[in-house]
Amino acid sequence: MVYYRNLLLVTLVGVVLVICAACDGSIKAKGKVYARKTPIGKSEAFVDESFPDSSQLTPVKDATVTLYHGRNYSQESIEKSTGMHDTTKTDANGAFELYRLTAPYSFDAALLVEKEGYESITKIFLHKSDPHEVVVVLAPAESIPK
């Protein structure tokens, strides 16, 4: 009798854990940040889309990459001062990876990339599923017309 009661209890706990785990979603973005070798053009970001040939680009180390995303269980627009976010720095190869638990539905997310000496870029994109493949091409700040 005690065996069956313990088995029932363990089964119920397992079912509750599975149901609770299904309530969360996630957002994951990984990719690379590059700089143009020539000071021409503006900074660009490509999320889940084709991107330029990287052979004419150089990796950017220590760029700050911030992923802003929707609030859990709310479809309000992104507000940088209060929105949920995750931030990291690029490694020596310009690579980064961001991951965060979030609401289990589609919403707009924003990727902000900043590095001193370069034009910063913000890319807003629709989050539906993971992972998001990202390539960012930064332009030197002096290439920005005044």
C-alpha cells in the first residue's frame, strides 16, 4: 500500500513538473560581430537572414551585445529601461551567444550592438523559435556623415 502511494506521489510530482516546464519559452541568439575593413557604409545587422561575405570583414573583440525581449506573459512593446534583457561581450573571434528564459509565444525582440569607435546598431526582429543566427557588421564611427 505504501509503495503504491509513493508511486502515485512521484507520478503526480513528475506531471506537475512537466506542465510547469511547458509554460516557459526561451530566446537564444548566437553569431558574430565584424567590422568593415574600409570606412564605407553604415552598420548592419542580419538576424535569421542571409548576410554578406565575411572575407572582407574583420572580427570585433569586446563589442557589447544586448538582447532585449518581451516581458513574460505580456505582449507589451519593448521598453529598454524596463524590458528583460541579457548582455555579453564578443570573444576574440567576434562570437557571442545569449540565452534567456522568456514568454512562450512570438514577440518582437531587439538586438543592440555597441563598440567604442563604431556606429552602434539596433535590430528589431520577430522571435518565433530558437536559435537566432546573427551577423553584425559595424562601420567605423568616422564613416557616419555629419
